Amino acid sequence: MDLIKGTVVISKAGRDKGHALAVVGHDNGYVLVADGKERPLARPKKKNPMHLAVTKMTVETQSVSDKALRRALAEAVGSSTKAG
């Protein structure tokens, strides 16, 4: 599955291991991710794509606030754990 903007991913490595993040862009082979709290949309984190587990879920990342992104990620991750 491609890492397109809005895709929900789970970090597999680093200090944010296990956290849900949203893809907000790309930069020289890296993926830019944000969660709206530790990494706001204004300051996304560069992650190696190999350190991300791709999910089938997507969230809106265009013209949303950090609060809306946090809420969308919580709903996306919460719905997947309830269905599992």
C-alpha cells in the first residue's frame, strides 16, 4: 500500500514506537508524519518508510487543525481495535 497523504500509519521504531500518525507529505525518500500533539502539522517528523506499519485507514490532513487531527486519529485507531 502506498504512503499517500492522509494514510494512518503506526510507528515501528523510535521514541514514538506504537503511536498512530498521519502521513502529511514526503521529503527525499522520507515520509513526513504528524499526530497533532507531539508532532503538530506545522512541525512534522521525518520517518524512514521502513519504520512505519501502513494501515488501511485514512484521515483528512488538508486544512485541519491539530485538534481535529488528534480526534480523527483517535477515532481511526479506536474503531480498528474495536473491530479486531
